[in-house]
Amino acid sequence: MAQRLFEEASVRLSDRIAEVSVANAVRASVSYDQLRAFNGSLYWLETRPDAGGVATLTRWTRGEGMRDISPEGFDVTNNVHAYGGGSFAVVDGSLWCVGTGGLYQSRRHGDELVLVSPTSLGDLTVGDGELLAVRETGHGDELVAVPLTGSPGLRTITPRNAFLGAPRPGPNLLAWSAWSERDMPWDSCELWVASYSSHGRCIENPIKVAGGRGESAVEPRWGPDGTLYFVSDRSGWWNLYRWDGRGVAAVAPMPGECAAEPWELGYASYDFLDDGRIVVAVQEGPRHRLVVIDRAGAIRPVDLPYTSIKPYLAAQGTTVALIGSSPTAAPQVALVHLTDDSPRVEVLARSEHADLSEASVSTPTELRVQAADGREVLALVYPPTGSAVDWRAPVIIRAHPGPTASSLLRLDWQAQFFTSRGFAVVDVDYLGSTGYGRAFRESLYGRWGLDDVADCTAVAVHLLQAGQAIPGRLFIRGASAGGYTALHAVAKDGPFAAATAVSAIVDPDRWAETVPRFQRAHARRLRGGAGQVRAAALRRPVLFIHGTADDVAVVDDVQALADQMTARGAPHQLLLLSDVGHYVATSGEAGTALQAELAHYRAVMAAATATGQGQGQGQSVASGN
């Protein structure tokens, strides 16, 4: 009965709603990152799934408009700290960037790239006649300098430390961040300052400005007046502070996050306008907003059409460029003019194309439910596209990756792929998510696979009790750490009929040994909860999707779990994507993954109908490889 109702509802919806095709969903899933301003031009990286998933450097200028400036097929990226960041800089019209093989420089009047050094560097920053960067080795990090002219030899300017980031030159000084191998930068991160000269051998007389045990101090930047600004969570929230050489003072305290969790190098969650104001992207739960802080510390919100803003602000004069999105607009690059009280938004690049210009989209509502211990769980509920208020449909619960990350209030065309086919999609900000302060994001340590599963389950049960989710048609999916959550959610009796695990972690102890050096502290702090995912415990059909080139969650672990399930005759499928890394959704195989996930849910629903168990908790499908 439930399957027939779903099919009938899908037919009724299809009379009015055009399904988002795989090709359109993938083509519109462009990722914009690392937005920066140099000499009046804006630069950013575009990762286009329909172009093989390489990161292409794009430049925009007022007179010329937008064009790609990195060679076709060249992937502008680095693997420092596994996730990279800060992969390019521009000096006097010459591009410096990192790609496969090392550090490259372009000739001023051409796009040809010449290899300068076979070293992978990150967080490229322009210094005094030289390029500053982070170099990672197997034993720790160093800050290095590369002369902009003459011999391209690297000069080490700091002693080796476990982890380093954000080399930011100021007036005869250099600021940088540092953290130990026991911590992630959002757990404990120090901010240092030392005398710096491009003519010296290394920095001198280092001073610790902020950070340490129980405090994360990140994103140092020198203000126009020579004062050092940074973001610290010493209050429980990442807020903006400044150091004048004598002491540290808060700039504008607020109960919100003024920095993103530093997974990558090169973030810029705030910047300086030339009239003395500071523009900041602030996260509060799943929402972002832009605020302007005046010289007196007064905070004024900027009215924008965006609910999600990436941590890449680039100010020029009284304008700021940003990467923003909303429930009706996928991420786009925009210029915000802030000359008066009525900001004007100028969109420079958008991922939507003509085929989607008339497409209907599902917009979310915020749902708050109580978990088992009384804590509140927030979820974003995307109903089937075009559905009535009293909709009833199959539901896909999504556990975001991270888990030190969050659900974002923005248009996701891959989610719309499902909502346009009669599914509801629900994103859950489970315990440990960011956007809720330090205490909340630390609360999953030692409880991974337990409290995150409980939160996703609480949302699912609520939707069942509200009559919106259909029993036996309720699924859970997750990527990376979210994949681990999804697997443990079907390793016990519960509301879920099946799971999809993308780039999943399956054994925290082994992951702590195989994960790249940067994330080992994360693995050690998280483990101790539900433990390894075991084939014998999995009670529902599972679809595994994994890239063979994934170096964050190695494919061997998922392959071993799938083999164990095969031996037990447990229902599952394993889709291996050749040469794909950790990020499937922006890879060249994103469409293949979407089609497999849809087929998985449909197969589970068809099997339930065929066996007359439409109201059951979850039924088997044929095992696969």
C-alpha cells in the first residue's frame, strides 16, 4: 500500500514538476573556493564535475569579465594537511600556483605554467619580495619563502613544528598559527608573531599572542593600521580579537562563530574595508549572515539574499566579494557594494545554467526535535518538490561529513535530484556539529557512532510519528564521517530501511592509523564510542560508494567490510569509482553515484512491496559486489 501511494504521489507530482536530470544536477554542482583579490581583480577556483572534477583558476576584472587562466585540465590544488587550501597567489600579473608536481609560475603574458619547485606547498601568501608558504614533511611543517625573482630556491624561515599555517606578513613582523600533533586546529591552536625580513635567514624573537590548551586562535590578519587581528574561541565562540603589541582585546563579542572550522588552509572569514570597517561572515547554526563592524565595535547586519557564506571574503575599497548561496540559489560568486545602508549585490558567477532556469525547487523548513537526553536537534527538511503542506513521502536522512562540520542552508542540486522524484531530504545537525559553539562541537568526542546516530534517529522517529515519513521507506545516507554514522544507524533495530555510505569510515581504530597525518588527532579524539562497523551487526541493505584514490578513508576498509557481508549473504552493493578521491559529489563520477543511490532506494522499496512488507522496518535485497 505504501509503495502504491508513493507511486501515485510521484505520478501526480510529475504532472507538474519536471525531474532534475542526473546531467543537470551534476553540471550545476560546481564548487567555488579560495576567492581572493589581487591588484583590482578577483580570482577563485571552480571545481566542475562535468569537466572531470579538476580545480580551475578563474579571474574576473571589471573590464574583461570572467575567464579561466589556468591551463585546461590543470588541477590547481595541493595536498598539504590532506585538504589543501591557499593553492595560488598573483604577483604583478604573474600567477604562482600549486598542482601535481609542485609549485608553478606563469609567464606574465601567457598561460603556460613553468615548474619552479617540485615541492607541494600550501597557504601561499605574498611577502616582501618573496612568496611565503607552508611546507609539510613526514615529520612536521615548516614555513618557507620563495623569491619572486632570481633563483627559485626555498628558504626555511621557521623551525619545524608539528603543524603550521597562515603565514601573514605585517610591518617587519610575521604572524602564523601552530598546533600540536595531539590536536586539531579547532581544539587547540596558538598564534605567534616574530620579527621578519626577506633579507634575513629566519624569523627572530617569537612571541605567543594567543591560543593554547582549550583555545583555538585562527585566521591572523594584519589590519590597515598595523594591528594584528585574529579569531579566538576563548569565550566559547569564535569571535574577533586584536593585538596591538601590548595586549589582546575583543573587537565585537557575539554569540556566533566568526570563523569556519579550519579544515583547509587559507580561510578568510573577515576582511577590512578602506573606510575602517570590518566585514565578517558569522555562522549561527545552519545559517550564515554578513555583518559590518564599525570603528567603535558596533555590529550592523548586512541584508543579503544569502543564508550560507563560505569562509572566503575579499574586500576592495567599500565592496566585498563572497561565495554565497541560499535555499533557492546554489553557490555563486558575488560582489557586495557597501557604500551606504542599502547594499547592492552583483552576481559574477553562478552554477545554475539555462536548463535549470525554470526548474522548481524544494525549500526547507527548520525542524527542532528532542533527543533522548533532552538536547535539541536541528534539522533542515526539504519536502518533495511541489508537494502540499501535508506531504507524506519516502525520506532520506542525511548525516553531514566532518563530523566537525554542519548542514548548510543552501540549494543543493543533488538533493533536488531526489526531491524532484518524490523523496523528502532531511539534513541533520547532530551533536558535534559546528555553528553552535565550542562545547557543542566537542561533545561528540568519545561518543562517535552513538550520539550522532541517536540524533538522526530522533529526527526520523519524529517524522514517522508526524505521519510524514512512510514506514519502511525511510533511509539514511552519509559521506565520510557521516557514512560511519549511517552504517551504525542500520547496525541496530530502528526506523531506517537501508543506508548509503559514501567515502565512509568503518573502523575508527584503523582509521587513526591510515588517515593522513593532519587528521590523526581527530580520529583519536572521536573514537571510543560505537567502535568498528561489523558485518554481523548490519541489519539493513547497504550501498557503499567509494573512490579508489581516497586517501582520507582508504578503500581497503570498505572493501573488507563488503567482502564480509558477501560471506554472510548480507544485502549490500559496492560501487567503486576508479581514480576518484574522497569528494565524490564534485568528481567526474558524481552522476554515476547519484544514479546508484536512487536505484538502491527504489530496489529496497520494490522488494518490500513484492514481499508484502510495505509497513516493515526494512527488507532485504539481493547481495551484490
